[in-house]
Amino acid sequence: MRLRNIPGAREEMLVNPFIVQDPERLRGCWRAEFGNQNPLRIEIGMGKGQFLLTLAQQNPDVNYVGIEKYSSVLIRALARQEELKLQNLRLIRYDAETIDELFAEGEVDRIYLNFSDPWPKDRHAKRRLTSDRFLARYARILAPEGRVEFKTDNVDLFDFSLESAENCGWTLSEVTRDLHNSPAAEGNVMTEYEERFSALGNPICRLVATPPRQ
Ligand code: SAM
């Protein structure tokens, strides 16, 4: 069965208490939603949630929001959250095209992008989650010391992302084309796609980028 066709997934998203409904209402109020002043970190395109659920368990003093476009994928993360009931994690079904309607200026401490869809055709470049359009949105919602952390095995997407970040005035750091054989391997939490692609022998690329100061 294709994941997109899981019956009832969309309906489940509308009633499940672990899915934030109408998330735009929490714009600027996320710390109140969690009931603390802890940093807020988000993953865009969380898929089935292995990465963010692990981080949320490891770091109870950090708040996490997982964002995923498709109910049929998010439902897998939801099933795990129903077991774990992590208080520092919220899940949202949402298209990141309008991510800055979910978070106020400076509200987010860190954005994780893991194995984002590559959109290989030039005419679709704007859809890549590291294109200039998305970086402009991230720059608005990130705190002054905030950062984007991006991992992929797709070299073309990685090169595009480095160029896009530089062209938009972002500062790059911790750039590696072989994460698993770099100092950053220690403490690295693997995503589902990361496990799959590294098992095939693909090196994993990673970068950290901080937005230009306003
Ligand atoms: N991050 C996970 C991992 O590393 O295992 C999943 C990677 S999967 C290749 C990319 C995910 O991003 C898919 O689940 C897709 O639905 C989601 N996605 C793509 N574009 C998105 C968007 N604009 N907003 C939210 N999610 C998106």
C-alpha cells in the first residue's frame, strides 16, 4: 500500500489530540502552549518522526514541533507519540510554504531540514526547502542566534543549498560531505532516510546556516 493511500489518515488528523488543530492561532504563543520558556525547535518534513521523537525524548528541556505535509506519513509519527505522550512535542499537518504564519518573528530557535525532497527539475527549484523563498521565511521566524541544520545524501541538493544560503547572506558552518566520518558524528541522531541511504553506502552531507543579522 502506498503511504499516501492510508484510509482514514486525514480524518484522524482532524480529531487526534496530539495533532495541533488550527496551528496559526498559536503564532507568537508557542511558549504558552508548552507552559514554559524553553527553546523551540522545529523539523520541517518530519516524515514518520524518528528523528524528532528521539530528540524530544533526549531533551525534555527543549520544545519541539514536527511539521509534515501528508497525513498518511504523519500518522506514523502520531502512533509513536500516542505511546510516548511526550509533553515537549507537538505535531502539525501543514505545508511549510506558509511557515511564517505558524511562528512569530524570532520565535524559533532551530529549524531542522532532513532529507528534504530534492525537486531535481530546474523549474521546480523554488519548491526546494532551501531555496531563497524558504530561507527568507526562516530568517523571519528564527531568533537572533537561531540556525538551520540541514542533512541530505543528495549532492546536487546540497550544492544548491550551499549556494542558496551564501547568495542570501547566511553564514555557513559545520559543513561536511561525510557526516558519519566527521567530528559531528558523535551525538548525531539518524533520521529514517539517513539510515536507509547510509546503509546503501551514500555519504551524508550536513550544513549549519545562520541568517544574516537584520
Ligand atoms: N525527514 C524525514 C527523514 O529524514 O527520514 C523524511 C524525509 S522525506 C524524503 C521528506 C518529507 O518532507 C516527506 O514526508 C514530505 O511529505 C515532507 N515535505 C515535503 N515538502 C514539505 C512541505 N512543503 N511542508 C511540509 N512537509 C513537506
